[in-house]
Amino acid sequence: MDQETMMVQFSKLPTTNHQPKHGRGGGQILPPRRGCIKRCIFLCVAVPDMATVLEEFEPIFGEPKVEWAGSCSNSGRSSGFLFYVHSPDSSRLRILVSDFRDTTWESVRSVLQLEDLMDSVGIGGSWSEFIDYLVASIKSEDVKLVLEALPNSTETKSAKLVAQKSKGMPRISFSLTKLTGSTATDAMANFSFELFKAYKGLQQLFMQEQERCLQLTKVISAEKEKNETVQSQLELNSKRHKLQKMMNSLDKSDVSASAMANGLNSPDKQAARDATPTKVTKRVVPAYRRAKGRGVVLQDSEDEKEG
């Protein structure tokens, strides 16, 4: 049923026809109360959203801190408790608190009661925002089970579960009703079974995550080995490249030296070297071997002798 249809049906609701006690004819039409109008409008607008949120509500398990109200402490009378918050269907929220021995408490809140709780707590905004705040409060470390004992008795008079998201934030309180007999036994059985289901779910998630981690470890190991192989190949290629450069450099040096040697030993170069006159250094004759000539020597020429 959509919102428009619900509003139309609400507009067609019959009015109250009141018959006076004095027997006068006719009826008196009374206007609907303002609270009823507000409640019906809230249902028309918020019920679809509530149903969706409650259907998707994930169960919450936890251990509250036990506190005793009043001046005397009765902490020795009780053992530890666990709580279980869940939504059996889209119209209500259920809270179970039990020590799994002889004490089990319950609180069931309908959609309208949750709306009243939202108003009393003072959390504005949408319905989903209120549920988010409620969940955050119940999952916080500051969840208390406040117990009140009967005077001079080991029996508990009342109990309530109080949750607070953080210091200074609004508290959410659920008054609890003590269960007895088969009702308490059934509640504990349901609590235990749901707790086991949650454990199995977490165990399965853990195993899946463990398998995923194992697969990731294998992938990382394979990638590491592959990277090491690539790195070794790169280093080998780098060494080969350096060696090749050295070989090329040596080959170029040998070619240059060979070319120079061939150029010097060529016939043209050899002929040029042979044709080049050798410069003879004049040797100085020692003074004692030099001919000593003194005066002038006069000789007749050949013509004068013939004549």
C-alpha cells in the first residue's frame, strides 16, 4: 500500500457519532483528536521506511555492564548477562537479556513505541537516522543492565537496558520484563540458537577471509618471484650491454691502430720517405788535422809553361 492510498483511506474513516444521554434525536459529530491525526499521518509517511529499516536490521549481541540501583549493591547475586537485539519482523524490535541460568528479560517495541522513543530521546531527522543512532548506542562500550532488587530479597524488582553512543549524547533506555516458565526457556533456546548462527556466520567469514589471504599470499609470492626473475634478467642485460660497449670500443681502437699502421706502410708513404734527402750534418775537422798554410804560393799557369 503506497502513501497516497493510505492517506485516502484515512480521509474516509468514519466520524464518531455520539448519542446524548437525554434522548435527544440526532447525533453529535466529534472531531478527531489531534494526537490521532498526528499518529495517523506519521504512520502514512513513516511506516514504509520503518518496515524497510527493520527488515534490514542486523542482529546485535553484546555483554552489558551490570549495575544495581539503590544504595546497596547486590552484585554478588547475579552472574554475567548477554543481550540480543533483533527484529523478528518489519513491525517490531525485540531485546532479550539472559544469564542462561535462571534469569531472562525481554522487551518488545512496536513501530509506534519506537516512534515515541525517538521523540523522547530527541533524535531528529529520518527514521533510518534514529535506527542508526540506536544501533551505534547498543554497539558502544557503554551499555548497562540496571537492576533493582526487592527489599531484603534476592529477587529482582525491575531491570532496564541503557545504551549511550558516547558521553554527553542522549541515552536510550528499554524497560525489561522478566520471563518465567516455558516462555523463558523458549527465549533462552532462541537466544542460544541465534548466537550459534552468528558464530557460524563469523566462522565462515573468517575462513573465507583466511582463504582469500592465502590466495593473496600465493599471488604476492608469484609476483615477487617474477619480479626477481625480471630484475636478474635486467641486470644480466645491463652487464651484456656494458661488455658489448667495451668490445665495440676495443674494436674501434684496433681498427684505428691498424689503419694508421697500414697508412704508414703504404708504397706512397714509403717512396715519399725514401725521396726525402737526408740532411748531413757538417763535421768539424779538428784543428791539428787542418793544413797549415803560411804566406802565398805562386805557381805558373799551364799556358805560361808551354810558351
